[in-house]
Amino acid sequence: MQIRRVQGMAIVTAVLAACLLSCSGGADDSSGGAGARDSSRSSSVPAPADAAVRETAAADPKPAGSPGPELVRDAFAGLQATLNDTCTPGSGECAYFLGRVHEEVMGLDAAMKADPKGPGHFPEPVAWIAGLRTTLDGDTSTENLETHRTELIGVRDRINVWMQDHPDDYQ
């Protein structure tokens, strides 16, 4: 029992160290202040927090909270959140709205392709999104999204209807 408690404390300590490292490690402070990285430390000598993170990663290859593909139900909820939103074409408000719809559609596509059922379980939505990708030709600028607004919103709406007919895929 004592060994398990010690192992549990080591994992908690490693996770806390990883959190602290991620919060402070990404700061870009070129002023040389407290947030600046210590360039005098040799890269071959790990900091104690770095060692704890590596030990945790070795013990648990996918620690809790690590990023991964979004679940279909969560991605679909994000897409549904755009259903009642709109904008006036040519106005500045469309940049956010159309960008968000595009992001939600692409996130749902990634979730469907990563789903254990496989992309073949979602044939129509995956095909519609592939068609949208072809139409946009990699250009996700506001101007291009406004140009193809009807298709973007149409794909969103068709996916919504399709998913409503497949409630087992998002509940």
C-alpha cells in the first residue's frame, strides 16, 4: 500500500511539473527577465521538471489531458452552435462567423475520420466536406469564404440534417 501511495505521489508531482513547465516554458521574453529561458543550461542536462515529465511519459504514453482528436459528438455540438448565427454579406462581422463555421466543419471532418467507426461510417458528410475543400482550394481568407458562403453554409446545414438522422453518432 505504501509503494502505491509513493508511486501516486510521483505521478501527481510529474503532472504538476508538466503543467508548470508548459505554463512557463512557452513565454517569449527576450528582455532577459525572469520569464527568459536560461541559455546557460546545457541541453544534455535535463532540468528536474523535464526528467519528471519524461518519467511520466514513459509510464503512461497518453497522460490524461493530452490533446487528441475531438469526439464526433463534441465537434457536432460546436457546429450546431453556429446554426442560429448569421451575418450580412460584405460586413466586417462575416469574417468571424464564416471563419468559425469553416473551423467547425473541418473539426467535425477530423473527428469523423478519427472516430473508431472510421470515415466510412460518415460517407455523406465526409464527401460534402471534401467537395468544400476542393471549392475553397486551400484559401480560407474572408474574401474566399464570402465568395463561397452559400456552399459553406449549405455543407453545415446538410451535415446537421444528416447527423439528426444518426443520433447514435453524437449522443
